[in-house]
Amino acid sequence: MKVVLADYSGFCFGVKKAIDMVYDKTSRKTEGAKLFSLGPLIHNQQVVNELEKKGVSVKDDISAITDGSIIIRSHGVPQEVYEKARSNSLDIIDATCPFVRRIQNIVKDYCQNGYEIVIIGNPKHPEVIGINGWCNYKSYIVSNEEDVKDVPYSKKLCIVAQTTIPVSHFNRITELLKVKGDKVEIFNTICNATMERQDAARKLAKEVDAMIVVGGYHSSNTQKLVEICRAEKPNATFHVESVDDLVEDDLKDFKVVGVTAGASTPQWLIEPLIEKLKKI
Ligand code: F3S
């Protein structure tokens, strides 16, 4: 079997930075020091398990952490989390992706300058919850065309996007929102890494017999890659978390197989999978 890896796949810049920061911290961790991640560091159970072995415990709520260090993951967190951490004298390891930090700063500035804020994205996604926390939780979160009607007309409107939404979705919604204010500032804050991975997956899916998408079953960017590949290869797209999930029988009839991986999938999960595929 011939295996082709997508031009862009696996860890994005922000996730790599977060992982490097945490591995660096764990390597210097002294005996008994407490290290907590506020939510799983990335949507990849294998990485979370590996970090747990290195002493990183996952806590969902900062109130449950009374001492030690907390890791803020690449999705970022609301502003108040920093205040709580400081008031509890916690050491903060801030792995917020700089692209997410930029959005937090935009909504903070524009909110302080009297703008209503609209975030185009999933209201349940931690990144969006975090951004909303930088404008006093007063933003309108628009996930689809239907939600636009809930955004009232205002004098000044500032629009940002969750980093991982498709650009076509962003364009459709901003077109509808443009008429909702006298002055409308639009920031396309979608991250290139997402688009690069999606475009590369689409391109590769057109060229091969089957696609394997490697990444967490709960990772939204991985699920999106699966969706894109399925649009090209409805009966020949397989989503796996690791090499262990590969079913050889499903793949034996394909000659050329493409591989892509979500932005939270480490190289050490992708490589053994490629090696196994080559042997089929
Ligand atoms: Fe950052 Fe983009 Fe990754 S926003 S965390 S580099 S997908």
C-alpha cells in the first residue's frame, strides 16, 4: 500500500507551543510540586494520559485548585481565571495561543470603547467561552444564520471569529451582520493552521483511494477533517485515534491511502500508523 501524508497535518503552532511549555515544566518539576491543567491540555486522550504519568492532573474548575501551578491551555480562558489564580497565589503557566490572545485583546479593547461584540463560533467551545470572558460575558455568540436575528441593531459593532471555523461560514454570517450597526468592525480571526489542514486534507482526499484521519474522537478540528474527507470519499474515510484502531480488513482493497491528522495529534501517534499502513 502506498501512503501519502497531507502537506499540512498534526500539531499546529499553538498546540506545539503549549505541549513544549508543559513538557519543559514537567522536566523541571520538583518532587511533590503540584501541576494542574485547567481542562485537558489538548483533545487527545493519549497525550493527556502521557502527561498524567508526568504528574499533570486535569481539573475542570479553578476553584478545585488551591496551590501549585496551573496550565492555561491554548484555547485560553476568561480574564477572571487569571484573577482567581493570582488571588490563590497559583503559579500560572500560560499556554494561550497567541492567535487566541489576539482575539481576547480585540474584544477587550472594543468592549471598553463601547462596541457590542459578536463572536462567530460555537458557544460551548472553551475558546469562545474564554473570549466572551474578556468582554464581561456580554458578547452575542452566533453559531449559525438563525442566531443573527438575536443580535440587536447597535451604533458600534465588533465581529470576531472562533479560530477554527470555516472561512465560508464566517463570510456568510458577516454578510448578514454587516447591516446590524452604524459602524461595523470585522476581524477575520480564523487561524491559518486550520485552513491549511482542511485544504490539504481536501486536496489529498481527491487524489487517493481512501483517507485515514488521526485524532481525538472529541476534537472538533479532527471531526471537521473527517467531514471534509467524507465529502470526497464517503465510503472510504476512517477516523482513528491511534494505530490500534486501524482495521486491516477495511483497508486491504485500497492501493493508495492518504493520511491527515488533527491539530492536536502528536507525531508519535502518526508515525506508527504510517508504518503499519505501509505493511498492509
Ligand atoms: Fe492557535 Fe491556530 Fe492552533 S489558533 S492553537 S495555531 S489552530
